[in-house]
Amino acid sequence: MLITDARLRHHGDTLHDVEITGGLFTSVTPATGTANRGRQDVLDADGALLTAPFVDAHVHLDYANTVGQPRHNTSGTLFEAIDIWADHKAQGYVTRESVLENAATAVRAEVGNGVGFLRTHVDVTDPALTALDAVLELKDRVRDWCHLQVIAFPQNGILASPGGEELLAEAMRRGADVVGGIPHFERSREAGVASLRHVFDLAERHDALIDVHCDEIDDDQSRFLEVMAELTVERGLVGRVTASHAVAMAYYGPGYMAKLVPKLVQAQMRFAVNPTENLQLQGWGQSAPMARGVAPIGQLDAAGLNVAMGQDSIADPWYPIGEGDLLRVLESGLHVGHLLSEPVLQRCLDFISDNGARNMGLEDYGVRVGTPADAILLDARDDKDALWHHADVLASIRGGRTVFRRPRRGFLEAMPGLTVSDAG
């Protein structure tokens, strides 16, 4: 395949021709205007932005499209959602067929929005591990569309859930890629710390990455993040550990943050922040002014820490909408983080691409010679333009094969009879 006249990130208006051979990018050169003569396998980018696929750094595919089963979350809170999910499991809603169907629908939506890599948490506190087996099956089914990385996630706690330690270990044996945890949901701080030690022990045994739901609670005394940083350095896992959510950071005072951030930098902690989800879930019951419980993206980013963003939920008890539209997630995150400065806007796609790839440990990610030919074509000139105009995804390419293509559309073309002079 040859992609002609494509813009690339951080290359200004210079157009490039990109050659794909054997599923790899084999040439990236300035466009000549003649490269496609006599060829049939040509995709004319026509000045659109060619970039690596988006990375959803945090999603729960096994929960997707279950909203209202068995009831809706009337309070809008995190803890009612967890109670609803417990009833969802107890009432037999979790079957192989339902998880496969609902998760596949979610993956199709994500891929249609330009996502090529998903890091999905899967609840492994069900003794049958039904959802885990279904998502692992789905991972194989959708490999021609996108790549799934599966996290064994103990939704009800490792120690607080009956058989939690054994189920987490069994999930890793069955093929989960990453070890998860949720220390703030254990019965005490001591149990939370013990659960983290168990997570790190298991990750070491499997040489696996770690991604923990950490301090997802409106409580400035929830401080498991510092424990994670300490364990990361202690175990020699620097750069291999992700803290998801970390919403309690929104409530930490400046003195504690001054102490904490250097520890995070030393551990090269990764972060997966889910702004749309936590803007909905956090802050209920707080007195005005209401804090909104999103980790301080700007402060972490300024410290050189890797911050990725994720959809988190797609129509489930935690979040009643969502479709893996990471440009929408990115826009929310930049607004709540006061990050609409020009330098950040010029690299804003990092939060839903390169940074997520680092969390996932993807070393061969990006449009450059020698990497797998995974890419999307955005109807935009650059990062800022893609965010500003919520750019359409014109094409998705996986391993050098086209997953889908869409015709370009324009505002004026969509409204016959309207001209620029009319608008004046």
C-alpha cells in the first residue's frame, strides 16, 4: 500500500508519501506528486493527518452496554454503581454470550472513532471468570481491527472478596496481560497496602505490567499512590506501573503534593486519567464549591510524568453514555485541567496516543520506518485542528490492511446553497 500526500504530526504543512510493505512502514518521504503512477494500492490522503491509532488507556469492556441492568444509577455515585454491578452479577446477567456481544459492540464503536489499541480491565471476582474468558476470546476475534490488552481487575477487592487472591492468580494463568488492584476498596488501609503487595508479587511472577485503580475516592486521606510509588522503586519496576484514576489527588494540599510528586517522578509512574467518567462520578455530597475529582493532569504532565486518558465506561452503571470517542474525552480533560494553552494544544493528541502506548508497553508504536503499519487518517491539519473541529476519522489501517474508509465531508458541502457570501 502507498499513502500519498499525508500530513504527519509535528511536520507542519509538508506532505509525505508513506509506503507499506509486508505489514510494516517501509518508507516515509516528502511527497513527490508522482509516486502513485501506475499503482492500484494507493490511498490518497489529500492533505489529511496520518497518525498512529488512538489508544484507549482505560476501559471496561465487560461492563459495556449494560446500563439499566438490573436498574439505573439514580444517585450517580461510584458506590451505587458498584452495588448495581454486584446485583448484575448475582442476578445472572453475566454470560459468555452477553459479554461477547456487548463488548464487541463497544470495540466496533471505539475502532470507528479511531482507536486501535485498548487497555481493558475485566472483573475477576466472579468465581467462574466468565467475563474474563469472553474478553480473551474477543481479543482474538478482533485482532484484525485492533489490539486488546487485558487487565485482571478485582472489582470487589483482592482481600475483601472471597477467594480474591486465588481468582486473580487464576486470571493471570488464563491469559490476562496485566495485574490490577483496587486498594481503596479493601476493608482497611492495612488491607489496602497488603493487597498492593500481592499485586506486585503476582506481577513479578508473571513478568507483567501493573495497572491499579488507585484512590478513586473523594478523600484526601486516601494515599495509596505513595505506596505504589514506593513499591515500584523497591521492586525495580520503574516505568512499568500505572495508577488509574487517582482522583484523590484533586483534594491533596500543596504541601503533600510537594512531597509526593518527586516520589512519582522517581518511580516513573504512569497515569490513566478518565475525565468524563470522574466528572460525573466524583464530588457528590461535597459542599460548594464542589471539587470534581479529576487528577491534576497539568501538574503531572509538567513534572514529566506520563499521563494518558481513557473512556473508562461505555453505557454501564458507572456512566450512562460513551462510545469510545477519545477526542471528546480529550476535550473534557484539557478543559478541566486548564490545559488549553498553545504549547499543549500543539501536542494534545499525545494524551490519547503516545502516552497510552507507553502505559501499554508498546515499543513499536508510531508512523515511522520499521514499525507495524497501524494508522488512522484524520480530517485535520494537526493536533489542535483535530481537537478543535472534532476531526472525522477517514480511514483506519491495521497491519497494512484497511479496516475501513469514509468519504470526506465538509460543512459547506453538507448544506447545499449556502455560500461564504451568504454567511456574511
